[in-house]
Amino acid sequence: MVEPELRSGMTLDELTALPTVLDLVTAARALGIGRTTAYELARRDRFPCPLIRVGGGYRVPTAGLLRVLGLSGSREPVG
């Protein structure tokens, strides 16, 4: 059986297997947005979840990404 995607570009299994911190492109994929849009939103401080600026790049804490997607640290939807 194929697992459906949950309001994102990733399945629930993929989302729960993510490491603690992600690169911007992986976070964008989870949100279902493209790379160019992700970098534009990050540059404008408009990315939908918290970002950490590291040198010339961005890192995304997975906990914040999961909250934006309506998921807790568990496999169950929030609320």
C-alpha cells in the first residue's frame, strides 16, 4: 500500500524520519514549495517556519517544520 502525502511533498513516514535540522531545500520539499521560492522567502524573512542562518546558507529545525505542517513530534496530527 502506498502512503498518501500529508499536505506536503513528503509522506508521513518521510517526515517522521527527518533529522533534527534540515537544509532549506528539504524543508521546502516537505512544504510542497520549490527551491527558488524557498530561497526568496528565506531572504525576505517570510519562510513559513523558523530558520537558522549558517554562514551563507539556512538550516531549518525539524520541530518547527512539523508544527507548521500540523504534526507533533509523534506520528499523530496536532489538534
